[in-house]
Amino acid sequence: MALVSPTRTTDTTAQEPLLNHALTTSPDPIKASPENPAEPEVTGELIITLSPKFGPVDVERFKVHVPAGAMASELATNLSAANARISLGGWATRLNDSDEFEFIPTATYETINPGTGITIQISQLPISRKVGTAPITVTERSREGGKGTFHNRATTFNIGKFPADFYMRDFNADPLVINNGGEVTLTWERSTNATYELLYGDTSLNVTNETTRKITNVKSDTTFYLRGTTSSDPNNPATRTLSAQVTVLQPDIEVRNLTVHGTTQLIGDTQTNNLRISAGHTLTADGPTVTNGTFTANGPIDTNETLTAHGLILAKASLAASSDFVVEASGKAVFKGSVGLFNTYAVEKLTVPIGGGSWRSPSHWPDGMALVHNLTDSQLVANVSTGADSYTMYLQSGEKTTFPLARHHTLSLRGQGGIGGDCQVFMIPLGDSEG
């Protein structure tokens, strides 16, 4: 269990503080004085710690504003009896007319070096009688060591005043480490004079009448927050928050941007809206690969299993398939490079638009045969049926040539002449046409 620090804000009109600021109270939490004015007030203490964030910091003064009065938003009934002190030697302390405790060095300023911690304590504060939240503002007048001018830099802490019988404690998670998709049991102790919420991720649960809750299907490291709220003024409640952390083994991870400079292994189903392989790089799939949208590769694609496309596949380099290559009726594959098919495939018509230039098949046809066609505005068409033992190439005009088809034969179509080796190969089901 951990206590979440009081809500802290930085004055947007001021410069960013150069010191780290933290505030705790004694007791924790602060309890409001009894509502009956005949009963004596209870007292409380503020403990403020400060330290340089980076390098040396020159400080002219510190101010701590403590609102005083009888309202829910005021911490103390008065400040005259309070005892204020600072851990730095030679500093003066005084209470000004604005309910601010000032802490001033003997010299014009004092340099606070990294590693130096400062503690300000304001004790014997008579706490006001109304439950609510009071803003405590800590202002440092500072500059970077030896640089520039001094500025006021303010941080405000919202400190709750709770009923005398309020308590919220022992917020625990069991177990602290779970497997992905596992469950955790949360337990806590609390008084009945407040409302309680359990918060994690985007979830908010009302647990006012509970002291335990089981959370299932936890897939990533999770921080759970228990928030208790009580108030005598609906517009100014007092809030206290506890937290508990659970660690998940092999968690699900969601990130906005991810850069990997080494090997990335994806074991199991992988979904992506856009996947791009840059030129000169290879995407290798050792299992079935399914894409429901456009798949674009600027480098080789090498798959040892089935590649199934429900949409467009665009390869700007070679595509090699040593298992089945399937293009369903609703899709087509477009290649701006060589096409190598090393096994059976379920494409019944292969259409190669020419658009000018001289086209030829390479010299490594079965039986060493080579075929050259000089084509202008026509199409070279190849008909292959699954399991067929021959391969037919022909022009739309009707000229055709048939070759035997070896099971592991490489079909590679390359453009020559005017196109400069950049051919487009459309693979579509039988019966469709591609102009």
C-alpha cells in the first residue's frame, strides 16, 4: 500500500520551480477539530521538503501560505500560535499580513547545491472545525545558480481535513505478481462516513459498501487506486487516495511508437493496420500470415507457410513463396519486381500488362527453353490450374506456347527494354479481367 501525495499544481503564471517540492502532514490525515466550539481545537503540522532538481539554485526566500479562518477551505482557525522553522542555519522566519510564513536568509540569497535537502516545519496549527480541503501554497523566489534574475515559482498542495472518526488504511493486493490474464484480490479497511471508489485503467467502481473486490483477467501491470471522499460542504470535499501495484508476467503492452534496433519475435497471432517493410529489408514468416487490408513491402517477402490476402498485396521488390500462395476472389496481388513461386499455388490466371518494350522469360525455364516476345499494347497471359502439369503462355491475339510445369520450378517474369525491368504482375482468379 502507498499513500498518493496530496494533489499538487504549479501556478501557470509563475516560472517552473527549480526545487522539488513535497508535503506531508502530522497526523496523516489531518483531522478537523470538533464542530462543538466548546471543545478545544486539535492541532496539526505541515512538513515540507525541498531539494534542487538539477544544478545549484540561488534562493532569496521561501513563502508558505496557510489559509486561516472557519471555512472548509481554510486549514487553521488562526496562525498566531503556530511554530514555523527551517532546517537551513542563519535564516529568519516571520508571519506576514497575508497569512504567509516567510523564510529569509541572512545574506541577499543562499545557494542550494545538488544533494542538499531542506525541511520546513509549521507545527501547532489549530485546525478549523469544518471538513474540507485547504490549498497550501509554497513559493520559492529563485534562479539557476548565478544566472539571470529571480522569479516567484509557486506550487500548491490540496490538504484534506477529515472527520475525527474517518479512517482508510491497509489497501493491499494479493498476489502481487500474477500470470497474464490472472486475477487479484484487493482488500482494505475503512470507516463508514465516506464514499469509496476503486479506480484502475479506464475503470471506476463504487465500493462504498465493500472492503474487498476480486479483479479478473488482468493482462498488464496495473496500479489500483482506492479513493475515499467525505465532506460537510459538497463543493469542497476532503479526498484521500491509496494505491496498490500488481505486476503481470509476460504482460500485454500498448504503446504509441516503438523502435526496435534488434530482433523482434512475434509468437502467436499478430494484427496490424499498416505494415511496411523498407527497401533492403526482409519480412520472414515461419507460420501462416493473414492480411485483411493492404500489405505493402519495399523489400523481399519470404514466407515458409501459407500467405493469405483478403485485400491488395503490393510488393515493390521480389516475393518468394515456398508454400501455397493464395489470392481470393475479392483480392489481387500486384508486383513491381520478380515473382518466384517454388511450390503449388492457387492462382488460376497470371496477367502481365506490357505497355511497351520487349519482354522475355528468363533462360531457366524447364528443359532450358527460352521464349522471347516483342509486345507493344497487348497482354502476356499465363494459365495455370492447381496441380496442372503444364504451363501455357499466350497473347490475347490467340498465339500461345505450352511448357511442362515442374513442381519446384521458378517462374520469374522481368521487363526488358523501355520499362527498364519494372514490370507489374496481376494475379487474379479465373474469370476476372485486368485492363
